Amino acid sequence: MKKALNIAMVLFISLLMSCGGKEEKKKTGFSYDKKAPTEQKAKKEATVPASKKIDLANKGVGPISSMALPSEIDQTMATHGADVFKKMCTACHRPDKKFIGPAPKNILSRRSPEWVMNMILNPDEMVQKDPLAKALLIEFNGSPMANQNLSEEDARAVLEYFRTLK
């Protein structure tokens, strides 16, 4: 009987020793992307959104190929441009903050006057052919700028109004 008890005790101790001492691996949640969270944050921070990119050399695609702006703002034209903007553009744009579309405040510090005019006059072709307009379309959730069929005179007045937004 003592012998059976000793054998049972040895088996019990060996069973305990075989079960213990293992380290459990930490379980992580399911993820499609196997990059570490810090790598993802660094990548997002390094990417500048299209609305913040500065590209003064791009003239865009459309009827305006060159434009010289006078140093002084034409207040009459700017007032007309403000009226056109309020009637035609405020459904999607706010002068000083992001809405459905980007804010035009300080736009001429980021875009050339030709690019702005071509975007106002020719938004459909701009979104198809201009890389910056394509990037803006993506940034603003695929909401394309509506073609308001403005005349060049009205578009120029809106541009003059944009010059007053600082």
C-alpha cells in the first residue's frame, strides 16, 4: 500500500510540474493592419491634407491660363463677389472654416489665382484631371464641387472677395 501511495504521489507531483511554469502569451485584438499603433500615428501625422498643402505653381485645368492681381483690392468687385458667394457657395463653403468644402480664407496663400478661378469655372474637369483637386475630393468625402455656371466676371469677383478673407 505504501508503494502504491508513493507511486501516486510521484505521478501527482510530476503532473503538477508539467502543468506549471509556462508563460501565457498576451492575446491581442484582431487587426487587419499588423503595424504598431505608434507607426500608424506617425504616418498620419506626416501626411498633410490636401486643403493645407501649398501649391502656388499649379494653374489647374480650364479657361484661365494666366492672371495678374493688382496689389490693392477692388472693394466694389469684392462686395459683388461676397454677394455671389453668399448666393451660390454657402451651401457647401463657410468663409473661415471647413464645412462640406474647404474654407476660402487665405486660399491665395495656398493656391494660385488661376487655380482658384479654374476650380470655380471648371470644377468637373478639375476633379478629373488636376491632382490637387482629386486629393481635395478624397479629403472632403467624395463631395464634388458643383458647377454653378458662373461667368468669368462673377468668378473674378468671388476671387476678389477671397482676397479680403484674412
